[in-house]
Amino acid sequence: MTRATTVRAVLAVAVLLVSVYITLTMSPRLGLDLQGGTRMVLQAKDSATVEADRETTDRTLEVLRQRVDSLGVAEPVLTRSGEDRIIVELPDVQDPRQAAAVIGRTAQLSFHEVLGAAPPGTDTAPETGENRLILPDEQGTRLDLGPVRLSGAGVKDATAFFEAQQAAGWTVKLDFHKDAGKDWTKLTGEAACHPAGDERRRVAIVLDEKVISSPQVDPSVGCQAGLPSGGTQITGSFTAKEARDLALLIKGGALPVPVEIVEQRTVGPTLGAAAIDASAQAALIGAAATALFITFVYRLFGALAAVALAAYGVISYAALVGLGVTLTLPGLAGFVLAIGMAVDANVLVFERAREECQDRPTRSLRSALTTGFQKAFSAVADSNITTLLAAGLLFFLGSGPVKGFGVTLAIGVIASMFSALVIARALTEIAAGSRFVSDYRGVNGIARPGSVRTWLTRKDPQLFRKPVQWLVISTVLVAVAVAGIVVRGVDLGVEFTGGRLVEYSTSRPVDVETARSTLADAGFGDAEITTAGDGDISVRTGKLDNDGEYALRTALATEGGETTKVRDELIGPSLGDELRRNALIALGVAVLVQLAYLAVRFRWTFAVGSVIAMVHDVIIVVGAFAWLGRPVDGIFLAALLTVIGYSVNDSVVVFDRVRELWAGNRKTPLATIARRAVLQTVPRTVNTGMGALFILVALAVLGGDSLADFALALLIGIVVGTWSSVFTAVPGALVLERTTTAPPPVPGKSSRRARAPRRDPLDNGARV
């Protein structure tokens, strides 16, 4: 065993030991879509300068934090997002009406002197004509109120309690700060100068421009003497809940600016638990199928790759837990998907080693394996970098759970490279040093060509004699997809259109027509009713607040019995427009970034061919969802950007081989070079695709509605991407090469080189 192999083995063992320790001692941080709860995005309505907005939002965040802490929610999370948004996560809160009512109210508390009763219909002060605050009291008497004499900022504490001795019922006791207490004494002392029963002897306590209490100063209080400065009590025939909520609002303080709920998501705990179970089953079944497949194809080395795959799962999971990444439903799906994609690097190496053994049968197994790792490195690096670019776009341009998917995908890519280039390499190099493994070619799995490579070598299909024909087929497929987008339209989810989507589970089965008529009778005639998984009812409406959702659920319960909310998504129209705009920006940036990267790494013709194939894949996936009538939402966007990464990944592998072969055979026509490159990389493409398909089929079958569309989009994308990397990207590059005369680039070098004699790379060396 060489020194390099020893270093890799020691490093692999150290990383695995740390990963196992983290896995056994730390618990994952689950997102609300997995543990159940409510997530709100609040937007401050005030806007001044950028600095003022940030400062105001930070002050608002602190007030909300006090209110949420007082609600008694376990481990709430409040963070600022951008300049004027606040994200509030409330685990285990299934009915957000109370939370929204408490944390979203401005709660501007103020104390006013009463100048007298205002005539009915009067909005100005009777004598001066000045604009003043005229509000009805608890009995409906309109009061003319003077300026604010004391604000809620002067209140030190507020407590709700039941006053049994004086038959006052539930009251709220206020304690003032020192200076505010003096203002309170002065205000009540001035009111006491008016005779008993006079409206002017009252003090109005106003919350959000509503008089909640306007008591008369007790007759025993003398003029200018006032009440003690320590505090006072608010009475008003409150219920226990009303008194506690009022005390909570006052104690939490006033929001510096009003806030608006622009996004709200509620997930039931059963849905999250089911998603975790389904993903775990899909991961186990898919990973087992993938391990069996690569073991069947690559024998002993395939089994060692399966061991490295298991190590990858432990390392990536430990990284997620150790870094404190919030694991969301899309992130969980990304973790499962990355297991299937992690085998790609091993497949690339093994296929290159097979080629070395086939070209030079007498060379040692260890030498062939080392050469396989060396020659596969550029393709492994380029393909993984393109996937990391897609993950970065998901993180920076996505929102909510989509960001979690981007983080999970990035960690998965890095962990997969470590497992392939360190763990798998150490295991296979140790095995290759064994005489038994080296001598018995049927055991090691790479000393003999695989069945796919043998069949292609025997048939030697002439693929690119007429590359335009392949482009015509791709154009027809794109035209069918575009027809679906035009004819059927794209069903944008509420995440992109705004509105509300609620999924209910009923104790008695309710068909769609019955639910539609029941809700129409209850005033929800514009609601779209569909069935969800396991007979659940999905309701999609336009603008609908929390009280409206409660009324809708109550109406549905008349037919379905006990009705439980499984999932609830509310997106404001402004946020929907923003998310839709960001989705288009993400797709546009993805195309430009991939084009720029490929143009640097390859010839511009190869880069354009790859981007053409990428756009081809995006249009077909969107068109397929249009024809199937499936929703296009944030989860679909995550799948689509993953498809982009996978499509470019495939094209990179093919063009990397084209570049290598063309640099060593400059006089050979490019069409011949491309055919050889494709035939040499087809075994890798098939084997890698099969590994990903095992995982995705398991997700599609076991993942339920939450993951079915995600898995379906990726299934379509992988199949179409495999096709386009060969029959769209390569023919496109061949056609574009008719316009260039530059010689082939040397691998790893810039394509800017002195020009060779002019020739048409598609002809058999004919001079032009």
C-alpha cells in the first residue's frame, strides 16, 4: 500500500469517526414542514430611507420577539429577512388565528384627556374645528379626545387577573415607569378638577384607535392631586382570553410600524411525520437498489463503491446536523436524491479504468485504476461544479424551503466527491493490491468491458452523419412542449400567483362535487376544489384571511365530520409577483452562469451546444407539467434548477471526452471524434442515470403528494437530459463548428490557440 493510499485511508477513517459521533450525539434541526407548525413572513408597511427601514424592522423584531415569547410557543424562531421583512416560525402552532391577531397588531396604546362628548356624526372638535381624535367609548358615546398625554412606552408591566372582591371580573393591571407615573398622576389630577359625572372627568385609554376603557376618576381624588404614580387598572368586561391578550399586547410594547402578513404556511404534524417516514423508506429502498445495481455491474469494486456510498450518507447527514442546517421537506428530498447522484463519480472512474484495461490488457489492475482516477478527475470536477452552481442559485434566488434544498444539495455534492475520491479510492486501491483480485478479472469488475460497452463496440453505430436530423427531432419535442404551455397553460401555484391553498383531512369521505356545493352555499363559490392524497380535500382560493379559513373549514365539517387542517399556504399578491419574478431571474441567471462557465472550460461551440440542450430540457419539463396539469411552484423550481445542473453535468462529461480525443487526433474529423466520445461515455451515462432513477422512482411511489411532483419533474428531466446531452448538445456543437476553423484545445488549456489550416471538421479531412 502506497503512502498516498495510507493517507487517504487515515483521512477517511477520521472523517467517518467524527461523522458517526455527530450522528449519534446530535439531533437534526427540522423545518416546520417536517415537525408541524406555522411560518409567517411579515412585512413592515413603513418605508423611508434604507437605513431607517432596517432600524425600524429591527425594533419591530424585538417587540415581536417579546410577544411570541409570551405566547408560550416552544422554541420560536424570529429572523429579519432583507430590509423590511420578518420571518416568524412557530412550531406546533396549528391554528394561526390567535398568533396572527396578537403578533400582527400594531398595539399603539395611549392615554388621553376627554374634552367632552362629540355630537353624532361629528369628526372635528365642536368649538375649535381642529382635527382631533373622536372615538366611541365602550357604550357607543362619541368622545372628543385631547392629544396623547401618555404612551404605551411608559408602561413597565401589564398583568391580567381576576378581581373577585370588587366584582370587576377580569382586569388588566398596569405598572408605570417612574417618569410616566408622574404624567399619569398629572393627567388624572386635571380630570379630577371636573365634577363627578362630567365626561371631562374621564380618562380614555386607547388601543389601536379604539377606546378599550374610559373610567371616571374616583370622587375621592382631589383636584390636581391625581392617582398614585405606581399604576392603574383597565376594566372593560373582558373575558379571560381578552384580558390576557390585552396584557400581552401592552407588555410586548407597540410596534414601531404596522406589519402585514405576506406569507403564511401551516403544516400538520402528521404530514411532516409521514414525509419523514416516506423519505426514509425511499432512501433505504433507493440506496439498496443502487448499491445492488453497481455491485452487479462492477462486481467487487462496485461493492466497495456501495460501502463508500453508505459512508457518503453518514458524512452528508452529519454535515447537515453539525452545521445546524434546517432540514426541510425539499431539503430531505435533495438529500435522498444526492444519494443516487453520488455514485456518478465512481461510475466515471470505473469506466475510464475499464477503457485502460481494454486498450492495454497487460497493464496491472492498480495502474489502470490510478489512470482511471486521473483521467476522470476533470469530468468529475466540472460536473460537480455545475451542480454547485445550480445549488448556489437555489440558495440566493430561492425562498423558504427552496433555500434549504440548495444547501442540502451543495453539501451532498461536496460529500459525494469526498466519498468517491478519498474513501472509494482508498478501498479500491487496497483491493487492487491483492493478487487474487488482480488475477481473477471476473471478480474485480473493471478488468473486463461491460455488456453495454461490448455491444456498442460490436455495433459501432454511425450517429452523427447527419446531425441536423437529431436537431429536428429535438425541435419537434420542444414544439410539443410549447403547445402544451400555450393550449393547456401553466398551472402556477399560489406561491407564484398569490392566494391561499388549504388541504383538509375529513373523518367522513367527501367527494369533490359535494365539497364544492357545500362551500358555495357558505359563500366560497370561487374556491377551486380538488382531491389530494388519501382522499383529502384541497381548497384553493384568492384572498382569504384566517377568519375566512376558519369559516371555510367549519362549512366543510358539516359534510365531512371532524375536519383537520393538513397543510395551509397563504401568499400575498405582492410576494407572489416577487417570487414569480425571482423564479424567472433564477432560470435566466442559471442559463447565463452555465454558459459562462462552459465557455471558459470548453470551446464556445461546446458551451452553446450544452446551453441549447439545457433550454431544451427546461421547456420540455415545463411543457410536460402543462400537459399533465400539475402545479408549478417553488418545489418545482427546485427540481427544474436541479435538472439544469444534471443536464449540464451530462453534457460536460461528453464534451470533456470530445476535447480529450480531439486534442490527441487533430486530423480526425470532429464528427468521428464526437461519435467515439459518445460511445465511450454511454456506459457511464446509463449507469449513472439508473442510480438516480432508482431513488426517484422510490420517491415518486413512496413520497406521497408532497414529493410526487418533485420526483416526477426530476424523472422527466433526467430522461430528457440524458437524451439531449447526446442528441441535442453534440449535434448542435457539430453544426456550429461549421463556422469555426480553430484547432481543438488541449485539455485544461484555454481554447485561444493559433489556427490550424482551414478545414471542415465534419468532412473526412477535405480541404476547403
